[in-house]
Amino acid sequence: MDTWEWYNKYSKELSDAGQEYIPQLIEDFSDSVLHLQMEKADALLPEVKALNQVAKNPWLEVFIGHWELRHRLTNYSEGEKVLPDVVALFEKAHREEAMGCPQSVCVTQDLSACYENIDAPGWAPERMAVCEETMSRIDPTWSCFQCLSTEYASALMDTQKNEQALDYLDKQIAAVRASGEENIEPLLATRVDILIALQRYDEAKKLVEELSEENDYWGRDRVSYLLKKLYIMALTGQDDEVWEQLPSLSDITPYGWDQWLDIIGVLLPRYPERNSWQLARIIQQIMEQRSQVGAHRKVVDLAKLQITLALERGSVWVAKSALKLAQHHIPKLRALLGVDREFFELSEKIVAKEAELLARPPVVAEENDNGEAVADPEKDVEIYRRAFLQEPDNAELAGKLAEALNACYARDEAIDALRQYVERHLHDEGALCFQLLDLLVAKGDVDAIEQLARQYEEAGVGHMALWFRSRILNQQEDWVALEALGQKLLQHEIGREWPGAYQLNAWAAQKQSAFDRQLDYLQQLLALQTRREQDTRNTQWDIMSVASILQQWDTVRQMAAELDMPLPEGEGFIDENLGIIRLHYRENYESRYYFAQRIGPVTARVIEPAYRTDLPQHVDEIVVFDAELLNTPPEDEEERKNFTPLYNVLRTIIPTPYGESWFCDGVMPEEEQYTAFREALEELQWRYWSNSPEDYTLTDSHQGEGSEPLPGFYFVVSAPQSVTKADIDKTLNRLTASWAHPLCWWGLAREAGANEDKHRAIAERYGM
């Protein structure tokens, strides 16, 4: 059954009614979920949910709710945190007005997945029951049949019934195939997991390699299949290859964390030297995220791992911290399954290890080859904590203890240590209060920040209260209120002497696109820094950027001269040839890069057209960029000759006059024809860009088997916005009419209403 049929029909109705933005928005969101584009999915989610208010369609509400839960349950592994929303959607999906929606069946999968995240083995019987009941109402032609089958098989695995899980899954695979459905990827992916659990590693590896070769489109699948393959390799002793290919945790999202740790858990006993405080920090980070989302069983399992590894390293305080977190989550498990006994034994081991370490003489700090002490913040915590208890008013000790704790990702403990000191020293405006504020902002603890602000007010330190509250407003992105508060700070005698107060106001003005006010704040900051004889270069560069946005070229020239970057004499717009650079655009939550010609200190003209029709066009537009380099010049002088600086785009000041880019592909013509083609495009003032490799070739099937490959090339071309698609098609036909081999611009032909069949035939002829 095509469970998407109703939605496709509904989308067409919306498009016909001029509301094509609704299906487009949903498609963007669902794609970002499956591609693990977390920032984009998070940003789109509120807008997607708001569609329910516009559409007022119960089926669409269930559909959108299911995709939201796929993001939260799968990509973030949320557990008890999302349970109320899952239950609410489950009830909504079973109301009369929504029951006919195919996605109402999908919500059963969401409910099962939620209980799996909370406590997989504890809720296994209930998960199997709800899946079984729902599958009795559908048949194998439903895609939901496969999803629910994988949920049921996973529940069997969580109860250690791996053979039974394999028998069950194979029966479901046979049923789906008998129904005529060819795509059984979800079932096969789960089969890999079962084969691994049964230690049938060769079969599992063969299957996952087949899956990764055939299904590499979605980002989620690419990550999952890679980690499954590496897990099998680790289990079979291919350690070197695994270490080489294993991505760092920062390169994967919470979706892949469990698999990543499974691999580490296999490898670590063979590499005890990798059992380090850095690994403990990673585990702590994952534990905290799982704790925040209510994934209780996962927290408890991670705590067991953390305690075991910490005791091997002799880090008792890390073990105690993990034990404390586990004890908070153990009562929330559906079934203990021996966890209480395991943690009683672990707590005894912690006590024994602590006694053992206290009886030993102090350990001399490990040194590197240069005789320098090797940093180990885990050990530093123990040292600084004991010293801080003896001297609670010692700012240096408080700071060192907090830094060591934060390095180990023990953020809450670092906050506690700093808060103990700061609350006793509210009139001390040293680094510790700002260090505490940074940690509270990173945690998102608005209440704690506001409480400290009130304490500062009561102590008569009003400017500190304003500064603390400014960080709340900045996090809430209330730019108007932030600037108003910043202006109050500048009215304060001490605040006027803080460079940060001017930077705060400049930032708030920039976010409101109030560049005239931003420039004024920066100029005030420059005056303060000059008076204090401080380094003014960063501020001068910032002033140039804002002045360029405002097109105040006299100010740009003045700042450039002060920075020993003199420009040719003149007035008005600056348009020099200052070399080739690359620009970084952040569009639709994705990064894109274009070559440009630098024409001023912080301005550039884009010279590279967009490389896809659906991307915004930038060629020939004038932009202002941030002068801070995003890439590092190589140290080698020869390599530096080929170095291209990369900068962030701040704002477009002169938009592009060009339309979409159109992709063209074909056999390279004779040199004279190619030169004439390029010259004709230049005369028309069209933009051309080719990045096809020199070894790109095509084969003309009309020349028969065994014919020699022909040199190929592909490029994009963009015409001014005033030129119609039909005229672009006609012009390309005219300019290439004499070529021995025809060019293909299938997409343009389709959009221009031209002869699409002709270009389809060219693509087939040359195997494009």
C-alpha cells in the first residue's frame, strides 16, 4: 500500500491552490531529519508545527507529529522527555477524524521507540504487544509493516532472544517479498544487528556492505552502516582499520553515539592506554544528554562503563559522580534486571579503590619527552578540591578547580565551585564571576543567572546585574531589549569603561540591521581603546565592515590607511583587483562556497555562478565579508603561493543581476569552436563556470562498441534575469549548432518548454 498516496494528492491540491510552501516546508524538514541535519531540522520544526494552525487537517497533524517524533526519538534518542507528546499524538491518531490516515499506524512505532529509549528491556513485553496488535490491522504491503516488524524484533533482542528474533524477522521478510515489495532495507538493517548479536560476523558484514552500496543517499543510513561495519571489524580484530576509519564523536550526532561507544567498548580492553580523561569527558557528555532526555536505561549502562573505566584509571571522583547520576535514574527503570546488585558491587569497588589510593604515596605527575608535566585535569580536580576546601576564599584555587572540572565535562560541579566563591565575593569583579556566567549560559540556566543578578543588585553592584541579564537577553535573541539594557550599562560610570559594553550594543544593533548605530558604538569603542592605548586593530576592521555595508567609503579609506593598507587615491566606491578569495555563505542552514575577486579591504565581487538551479544565485553581486580568516595559511612559502583565503559573508550590498544557473554537459568541441563559444558568452555578458576534471570523458554509443572515449566537459551558464529561459535555450542551440557532438541541457529544456526528448536522447547516447 502506498502510505504516501494521500499526502502526495493533498500536496498537489495545496500547490494548485497557491500554497506550495506547505509541502515544500514539510519536505525540507523531513529531508533534514533523514540527513541528520540537526540545526536545520530544529530551526524548521516550529514553523512546520505551525502549519497545523493554517491547514486545520487532522491527517496532516498526525503526519507532521510523526516526523517531529522521528527527529526527537531517533536523532536525539529522547525518552521520558518526549513521552507526553508521543502519548498525546497516539491518542490523537486514534480519534475518528484521524484513524484513516496511514501515518496513524506509524505513531505506534513512535510509542514503541519511546519506551525503548526509556528502558528497552524493561518495556520489551509491552513494545511487542503494541506492535503485534497494530500489525494485525495491516498487511505486508504497508511500509509500516516493516517498521513495526523491526521494532518487534528489537524488543526480542532486548530480552536476549536473538535466535527467536532472527526467525521472526526472516518470516516478516518472506511475507513482504511475497507481497511484491522489493525494498526491504529496514528489515535487512535490523537483520545485521541480529547477526552481530549471534556472532555471525561474516554474514553481517556482507549484508551491511551490500546495504551501504545500494542505499547511501540518506545521511542517517550512511552513518549507521559505517558504524555497523566498524563494529563488526572491531569484533573480528581488525583494530588498525577501525581506529583509522572511526569518526570522532564531534563528527556524528546523538543518533550514532550508542554505536560509537559499542565500538570503543570492544577496542578499549586491547588498548588500555586509550582509557583517558578525554574519553571520560566524552562519556560524561553523552551521559548528560541521555539524562536530560530521560533515556534512563542508557544513562545507567553508560554509568557502569564510566565507573569501570574510571576505577581502572584511579579516578575515584569520576566514578562517584557517575554513581550519583545512575542512582538518580535507577528508580525510573521499568525493571531492575539485576542493576541494583551491579551498582551495589560497583559502589563497594569505589570505596575500596578510594581506600587503596589514600594508602598510597602521592603520585608524581607524568612527564612528556620534553620533561613537561602531562595535563590530566582528572587528577588536578582531586588536588585542587582538597586545597580549595582548606582555602575557600582563594580565587586562584577556585578558578583552577573549575577549569579542571569543566575540562572533564563536570559542568555542574564546576558551577557549584565557582558559585560558592562568587556569592561570597560579590564586590570582586575578577575573572571568576565571568567564568561562572559563561558556564551558566552554556548550560542555559536562566533562573540561576537571574538569581545572581538579583544578588548583585542587592549588594549594590548594579552594573554586574545588568551584564548578567544581558547574557539572558542575548540567548533569548531579544535584540531590542538587549540594546536597551546595553545603553543603561553605558550610562553607568563603570559600564562606560567596559569595552564589552560597547561590543554588546554593537552586536544588538547589528542583529537589528541598524548598521548606523552599530558604527556609532564601534567608534565609541575605538575612542575608548585609543585613550587607553589598547590594541585597536580588531575594532578598526569591524568599523571597515560596517562602513562598507553603509557604503561610507571615506570611513573605509580612513581605517585602511590607519591599518597600513593604503588604497589608491579617490572617492566613492572602491573597486580594486586585490586577488582571488573564497566566500562562505550560510544559506538554509547549509554551508556553500564561491570564488570571488576581492575589490576592497572587506568587499568582494562573486565570480562563480551557483552550481545548481535550485540554489540562490550570487554571481556578480558585491558583498561585505568578515576579515577574520576561516582557513590557515600554510607555513611553507611555496604552498602559500597557491593559498586562497576563505572569509565569511556578512551582507550583500549590491545584488546579482543574474538568473538561475543551468547545467550543460557534453563532448568538448574543437578548440576554435570552444574559444568562439566562450567569447560569444562574454559578449552577451553571460556567466560561465566549469569545474569538470581534465580526465572527464564520454562515450558515443552511435560509434559502436569499442569506440574511443571522447574528451568531455560540463559547466553552468547564467544569463541576466531579463533573459527568458526560452531565449537561453535558443541561444545555446545557435552557438553550438555546428559542433560535431550535441550538448545536453536537459533541465533548461524542460523548464523552457523546449524539446526535452532531444536532450533525453543525448543523455542516453553519451551515457550522461
